[in-house]
Amino acid sequence: MIFESTDSYIATDELSMAVDAAAKLERPLLIKGEPGTGKTMLAIEVAKSLGMPLLEWHIKSTTKAVNGLYEYDAVSRLRDSQLGDERVNDISNYIKKGKLWEAFEAEERVVLLIDEIDKADIEFPNDLLQEIDRMEFYVYELGKTIKAKNRPIVIITSNNEKELPDAFLRRCFFHFINFPDRETMQQIVDVHFPGVKQDMVKEAMEIFFDVRKVPGLKKKPSTSELIDWLKLLMADDIPDEILTNRDASKAIPPLYGALVKNEQDVHLLERLAFMNRRDSRG
Amino acid sequence: MLINFFLTLRKYKLPVTIRELMDLISGLQHQLVYANLDDFYLLSRTALVKDEKNYDKFDRAFSAYFKGLEDLHGLLESLIPDEWLRHEFEKSLSPEQLKEIESLGGLEKLIEAFKKAKEEAEAKAGEEGKDGDEGNADRQGQSGPGGLGKGKKKESQKGMG
């Protein structure tokens, strides 16, 4: 059971290790990190890559720990009793299973996501200690204990809006998702927008050369505007030493490979380069 | 794409996240902006800055980043091999002109000759000192590219129209 980067999610080595450890040792995994670093996505991807069903429990400020176990619908029962419904005799008709119950009861091992645990009351994590630790809880109304058939992989995310109690933290594994470095970011963008740069370069040049019409385009850009635009699109491909030296005339490997996909694009780029040279000299 | 831009914003202590960067890229993909840096400024600010107190920081980061890009004059040229330009140039000539070039010993030789003439003219202009400006004006006329360029301009307008 190894969790690795998928074609839609980039996981660092540390993260893979944390997930594997949590899965093997059956501990909840607490994930923190800056907004937008993919905490919630992690659970979705873990489920996908390990081929397990995913149960999501999104926490709000009003969520109580007991909501995750079960809810007893006393109002329905009262109404049914007044209407003389037969169902009223079996209390289990009025017990609504929560996400934890569902996860414990599942025939196969599942991934349980407890999303944004810090949104809830400070007592919320404490109220779940026993349940998470022993993977069982007692239902008073039915007088029975629900025990996990397969201990689920529990992934808990927090945005750090509130401190979590120590007793709870002791029982978890913890991983902080660092803000990704440049390389990882590049991978993330590539995964979500494959080939976006080449497509946009191609598109910009096609519009410029009237190959393609775009309705609502205010005005056709000038050559220099287009050149600036291409610079913006390809800025990441410019080696650092050129940016610092401010000297593009130094021999550098041509980057047009990063910009174009096929022969037609090359031809457009040729024309553009030629026009640019002519304009800048004229 | 735009990762250096994004990292520049973070360097200026703007609280931007990857999710917002993705929103921006997706906006570009939907052609909300095209080849216009003013529009790009507006779109990126809308997508990335969520508090008016950060506008100032954003403006500074933005201008710092684009100043860096602006300084890269001739970047595109240096990235594009010379033979491409030559190729495109040859296409803009009429068969007669091509023949003429051929009779003069081919494009390569002509370019060599131009370069030499230019160097000589520059050296001369340096000696002449005060008259340098005039010398320059003459040189452009002599060395040909100007004249040929004009011809190309007309052709290309026809072609594009």
C-alpha cells in the first residue's frame, strides 16, 4: 500500500511517507498547511490511488461530535406515535447513522475525511478521542456498541483557526504541507493545465496573424504588444543568469521548443520574429 | 507558467495561494485577456488580491516583475535562430530579386558584404566626429536593408490584408 503522486495530484516524499505510516499503523493523519496547498484534495486522491471508497465529513461551526456517530430523530418518532404508525415500536427506525458509523460499518476499508476540524467547537476533537482511538462507540438508544469492521484511514484537515487539544494531537500523525517550491508548483500547474502555455502562444499568434477570428476582441495588438505577451508567457523558461545579467545576447539554447508544438507554429513564430526585427530597426 | 510572477508576489508578502494562481491561468485560457498587459494587470489583481489594503503591494510587485521583463530587449530574437529570419526574408522577395541576389553571389555573401561596409562606415563615422550624424543617415541608405525592408513591408501588407 504505497501512496504516490497521481496524474492529478503531486505528493512530495514526506507526504507519501506520512500517508503510508498512517494507513499501516491505523492512526488518524492530521494535515495542516496554507490554504490552497491541497489538504482536502489529499483525502480524495488517497482514496482514488488506494482504490477505496471515500466518506467526507465537512465540519461547520455548528457540528457536534455526536453528529458523526448518529442522530436520534425524536420529533419524527413523536409524530409517528401520534399517528399510530407501526414503525414507532422499533427505535432503530429513528436512528440516523453518521459518517463515522458508516465508515465503521463498511464491508471494505474506507478513507474517512474529517474536513476543517478547527471550524468546530474546541471540545469537538476531545469528544472524538475515544471513537477515533478505539474505533468503536456505544449507542444508548439501541444499547449496543458499534465496532469498526475495518479500521478506516482517517484524514483530518485543519486551517489552524483554533488550537487543537494536546490529548487529541497525541493520537494523530501529523503532516504540514509546505508551500510548494518552484519545481513542485510547475508540476502542479502542468497537471491541471497540460500544455496551456503552448496553446496560448499558438492562439495569440493565430489571432495576431488573422488565422483565427475572436469575436469581441477590442483591437488587434501591435507587434510589440504581442512580443511583450510572449515574454510574459515564457518568462519561467528564461534561465536565471539571463534575468540577473540582463543580457539576452549571450549564447543561450533557443527556447522556441518551449513555445511551439508543430511546424505551423514555427512558421508563425518565424514571421513574428522577422516583423519584430524589422519594426525595431525601422 | 506565471510561476515566477506568482513567486514575486509572495516575495512582496502578498497572501496569494496556488488556487488563485490556477484561477488566473484558467482566466487566460478562456481568453479574458489577450496580448495586453493592462488587461492582464486587472485580471491578475481581481484573481489574486482579496483585500484593498494589498493593492499597493500588488502594484509594486507587478511593476518590479514587469520591469525585469521589459529589460529583456531582443530576447525573442536571441531565442530564434538566424536561418529562420533569413528564410522568411527570402520568401518576401520576388523571383527577379532572388535571381539578382544569386547573381551577386548568394545571400550569405551579400550579408557579409553589408556587414563589412557597415563596419567601415562606422569606423569612418568615428573619425569624422562632428559629421557623424550625417554619416549615419547616409550609411543606412547605402547598406541596403532599409531599401529591401520597404519592399517587404508592402508585400506583407498585401499578404495580411
